[in-house]
Amino acid sequence: FGKRLFEYPKSLDLIANFIEISTSKKDVVVDFFAGSATTAHAVFKSNAEDEGRRKFIMVQLPEVCDEKSEAFKSGYKTIADISKERMRRAGQKIKEENPEVTNLDTGFRVLKIDSSNMNEVHYTPDTVSKDDLFNQVEHIKTDRSSEDLLFQVMLDWGVDLSLPIRKETIEGKEVYFVNDDDLVACFDKGIDEVLIKTLAAKKPLRVVFRDDGFGTGNDSDSVKINVEQIFKQLAPATDIKAI
């Protein structure tokens, strides 16, 4: 960082030594007090040295930085912000220093604990108002993105959160592919049979849609009913889910 943002950061060489003597090349390293993400930096360093494929899980509360600290003055509002920036910079630096290691992966994903993506539906009669009934028209919370829904489904299905994800536009709809065909997801509305047949032809292991995402207007129920039949014909082994 060019300045001391932490008073007592972990020693990079010490953590790297721990990793060297206690892990194999494909292990997962977990740090429940990530701080400035020295452990993540050490994993990058160890992988560069022995061409390993270690992964890491860094856990850090978004603890607010003291307004008088160097970290806050440098634009980092929370310790978690420092963790993320350290990983970005360390990954780039180690790649620049080890150009011969072509398969070095320094990417990472940031996930946050949050409430369910679904609106609460379990009410007793005495706690429901007329306005509440209008809020139940959409069962998914309006402030949630397609990525929010995707990671919820991955957790529900036990799909590895570190698998590669790509996004494509097919028939005008946003479609996510997790590890190519491990999971295919489309959370757009107005899904028609053309898109469903296109996805079924790819024979994914799992496919998921919004429960209210099928068809438009009067044909929504018929499209929803036909989904299972289309997959039964084109991809009988695919596990289908609607949320």
C-alpha cells in the first residue's frame, strides 16, 4: 500500500511458511480473521512457488476503520475494504513477478451474509394488513439481483461457490452457466418455449428459473407446464427447479 494501514499485520513469510509445511497443493486455507488478507497473499505466493492450486476462504466483518487512521485517510472505510484491495494488489504483483507460472489463479469472489431473497410469507391473520397483501404479488424481494438468486440456488443445491461462472444472452434473456453445464439459470421474466428448448438442448445437470418467469399474460401457465415435458424429451436427466 505504500504506507502502514495496519499496526500489527501478520507476517507474510511466516504465514507462507505455515502453508508450505501444513498443506498440499490442492488444500483450502481458511482465515476467520482476515484483517489485511495476509493469508490470501501467502496462498498466492505459495501457489506461484510450487504451481499449486490452493484455494482460500477469508472471513472479515466490515469493521469500521478509525477516522484518524491511515487506512481511513487512504479511502478505506472498513477493514473488509482493505482485505479486498490487498488481494487485488497482491494477485497482480505476484503475477507480474512470476510470468512463467501460466496457470496461476489470483481471482476471488466477495460474498456477504444477508437475509433471504424471498419475501416473508408466514404471517398470522392478526399481523397482516391490506398493504401487505399487495407486497406478496412478487415473492422475490425487489432489491435482489439475478446474481443474488444464482448464489442462493448454488447454496441450496450444494454447488461449489468457487466454480467458474459465465453469463450469456440467449433469445434476449440473461442466462448464467456454472461450470459450463453443472447449473444453468435464467431469472428473467417472459421466458418462452424457444429459450427452454435451447437450454434443454445443452443437457445441463441442473436448470433453474423464476416461478413467475414463464410466458407473458395468458400463456404463462401453459409455458410453465410445458417446461417439464420439453426437458423430459430433450434432456431427461436434467434436474429442474423454479424459485
